[in-house]
Amino acid sequence: MRRFDLAVTCVCCALLGYFAWHAWKGPRGYPYQHGLEDKLAMLNQKLETLTEQRSRQEAKVALLRPESIDPDLLDEMARRTLEMTKPGDVIAFIDK
């Protein structure tokens, strides 16, 4: 009976060691989890940035809706699109 108890104990310790090793060093272990947490933080930051950009774009689009057209924005976009200026405007060329 003692040999059987010893064998069961050894097998249980081996299984416990196997799962413990995979928890620490395996492909889905703790280091992998920390990497996922870092990636999640980076993606959350990117989401915040994109949400802010979208809010700015929605505000700009709202200014161009027929019920609330901003004359300055309309004038600016028309000048940029048509590449025209008013008489008396100063034009500065910038090389990129």
C-alpha cells in the first residue's frame, strides 16, 4: 500500500510541476499575460486618440450641415479647393 501511495504522490507532484512550469514559462503563461496587458493599454490609448479625432471631425462636419453652415469654414474650404484668393490677400509659399 505504501508503494501505491508513493506512486500516486509522485504522479501528482509531476502533474503539479508540469502545470506550474507551463504557468510560468509556457506560451500562455504569466509573461504572455503581461504582454497582453501592455498591448491592451496601448490599444486603449490609441482608442482614446481616435475617439478625440472623431469628435473633432464630427464637430467640423456639423459646421458644414445646411442648418448651421459656418461662413468662415466654408470660405476657407472653397479657397483651398478652388485655389483662389481675394484681391489684396497675401500669399506665402512654403516648400516642404
